[in-house]
Amino acid sequence: MSGCARRNFFQPDARIGPGSAQALPPGADSVLAVAGRQYNRHSKLHDVFWGRHYRAVWAAPVKVPVLDLRTAAPGGLKAGKPGGGFQSISMTLEGPKEREYALRALDKDPKKVLPKFLQGSFLLNAVRDATSAANPYGALTVPPLAQAAGVPHTRPRLVYVRTDETNLGTMSERFQGKMAMIEEKYEALASQTPDLSGVTNFVGGEGMLKRVYAQASHTIDERSFLRARLLDVWLGDWDRHEGQWDWAEFKAPDGRVRYRAIPKDRDQVYFRFNDGLVPWLVSLPFVMPRFQTFKPHYGNVAGLVKQGRFIDQRGLAQMTRTDFRRMALDLQRRLPDSVIERAMRRMPPAVYALEGPATGSILKVRRETLPQAADKFYLTLAREPVLGGTEEPERFVVHRYADSTTVQIFSRALQQLTRTDSLLFRRTYYAAETRGLTLEALGGNDVFEVETTGSGKFMPLQLYGGAGQDQLRLTGSSSSLKTYDEASDMATANGPRPQEPRKNRLGYDQTVGTKGR
């Protein structure tokens, strides 16, 4: 199998038309180029099996500016560190005042997603060809939609990298002759935009989670995160794992800190995948359900949001079914036809002619049924919630009834900080929606107070003790209750015997998502 992968799979140079085979003149400021002509060189029979996808878009001629680091941003740019994604060819560009910009090639090389022994096989051809399921210009349409929706956003721009470009450091050769997008990162306060007025810092996903796990005074702004996630659902953006977000930090006078989500890397919006026999099979619910095709009807919403489950559990824990519906209705109001049509015009003219009106029409239909999709999203998260505390001591108060379970989490550290409030979390889970609930203490000496009232079949409840000296105080039945603790200090006379957590279990404070694509 080692010799089946196509050599020279990618186009050597994105330029097309008269003179494209000659060296680009030093003063050229724009070129006519295509994102990836290789995706549109297949027979109709091939497309029956592997899908038509966006092949015509990848081969559509686009007039694009030539990258000039001296003028690409105010004050100029210089090469920074290479990106580390599994598929993207990316790097950081550095500007004045510690501002940073991401440079990402439109085309991808997904070679690393396969095991080494398959990287020379025919499967690599198929995986590479599946890149054509994404609209390479879709990200250009998102800023007006996000702005109208009230969601912070990046501002990507198209550029062409000359075949003789050498100012990109060690990444120069990988970018030469390619079309790419450049967008400013939210790293320095100088990058602040009007929709993030009052921000005190920008942090990455890993840094934000570490702070939220450490202190009860640090929390995610769940309402704004819900707004962003429903925008993802509407756009059909399935690739929203925790590495796809930056976070704006806001400090309140009482010492609390909240984090507002900023989506980035919008390269999978309007995904078109199941228009061929093989990808249709791959996208089935029991195979790879996250590969959901953007179409008028939402289809498998659980599959669409699957990639973001880790961050959703931590960022939407207190959002109720009513919250999901109200937010969906608000987005309907904020996204009229005029905004959608203006956003579609941000596609290059030749691409708009191919896809603009159709994509806009699908967005309008999906807007009308967004509340129903939001409800399915909610039910997906409500099925088996996982809640965690922090490294500080907390008191988990649980009231169990036959039809529901109410959870409250109190923090002494939060009370000492604010001088008033110790309530960190409150939520009621209903048996009709939730089939099991998991609570996990992290650090500190935590207390679980579980009171069971009445009789009947109770919601299964799992309690995980953390690193401190934890206690379980149980009132009433211990039916459907399991406890896990390495130190076995959660034992109580009328409760279940604590078990050791599974060795391969992923803790609440462990990052499990994929790194950037």
C-alpha cells in the first residue's frame, strides 16, 4: 500500500491565466488565482461515489491581493512561530504592540490524521480529496452575520503568497504559491474591538479553563457562549472543539472574572459532505456523525454539535431549555434577509455566482427552524450532564425526587471575595430529559450533601471525590447513587461503598479536544 498515494497531489501555484507560468513581477499587487484546481479534475462517476462537494468553487477564478508583509497590517508584519494543526498549513505573524495575526492556507494537508502506515496508501488520496467538502471562502461571509448576532468575531482577508516569498521564515516554502487567509488574533489589548469594550485581557482556551477550574470567582459567560454556539449550529459549523475559541476576560469591581467566547477558524461553515455514496455512509450516526452537511433541514443536531461537547458541558451548564429557546428567537430577529444577502456578497464574484444565492436561501430556511434545532441541542446536553467544582473547597447540595434532581454548589471562597454570595451554581434536572448526572469535586476539602425524598426510581447520580478530604452526608435512600474516590474518605454508614475511579477515565479538568485543524 505504500506507493498508492498520489505524488504532487496539490497544485504547484494558485495563479491561473496568461502569464501565470512566468515569474510574478516584483511590483504585482494582485493576481488571478484558484484555491485548489486539483479537486475539480474528476469524472462524473468519481463524483457519484465521492461527492461533488465544492469542487467548482475550489477551481473558480478569484482576484486576490499579493501578500506584502510591509503593508499587510498597520506597522508591518514579520514571521512568528509555525502553527501546529493536524491539517492546516498555518503560522503566526507578529505586528507592533504585541499584536498577532494568523496566516492559514486555504488548502489543507490532512496527512497527519492518518496513522503512519496508511500515509502512503490510497486512503490518503480520499482524505485529501474530502477537503473539497468545505467552501474555502465561507469564512469571509461570517463577520456580518456574527456582528448582527451579537457574537465577537475575527476579520479574515484573502491573500496570495508569491512563489519566491522568503520572509515567512521556516514556513516560507510551505506557503509559496498558495492562497491564504490572514486575520488578527485576540492576543494583545491593542486588538480590542468595539464589541469587546471593557476587556481586561485575552486568553486562550487552555488558559481560561485552568483559571475556571482553579477559582470559583472565574466563570464562563454562559449566555454569550450560548449565543455563539447557536450561531455555529445555524451556520452548520461542526468543528467547534475547545481549541477553536479565544476568550475575552472581564474583571468586575467585586473581584469576579468572566470570560466571553470569541469564535475563530471558520473553515468548516456551509460544509457539504453527504452528496456522494462513500461520504454519505461515513456521516451516518454510528460512524462519524459530526460530518453534517449544510442543508435547509438541520438533520442530526447531536452529530453537528458533537465536536464541541467538552467545552459545551463547561460553558453551558446553567443554560435551561427556556434559555436555549429565547436565544434562538433572538437570533431569528437579529438575522433578517438583508443581513444574509449582504454577507453572501462577501464571497468573490465568481464564487458568489456558484454558491451565494443558494447558501443564502438555505440560511433563511434554517433561521426559521432554529428554535427547534436549539431544543435538540439542549436535549443532547441535558441527557448526561457532568458538573465540576474548582480547586477550592465547595459544598454540593443535591435534592433528589422521583421526577427531578436539583443541584446547588456553594463556595466559601466566593463568599469571602464578594462579601455576600456563596452560590456558584444552581440547576434542576428533570427525569424526562436527563438519564444520569455526574458531579465531580476537584481540589479542596469538599462536601456532598445528598437528600432523597419520596420513593420510586431516582435519577442515577455519580459523585467523584477530588484531591482533598471529601465528605458525603446522606439523607434518605442511596438508590441509584455511586461514589468514586481514590482516598475512600467519602464513606458513610447508610451510603454506597466508594469505588476507585476507572484508570482510563478522563477527569472533569482534563482537556480532551483536538488541537487546531
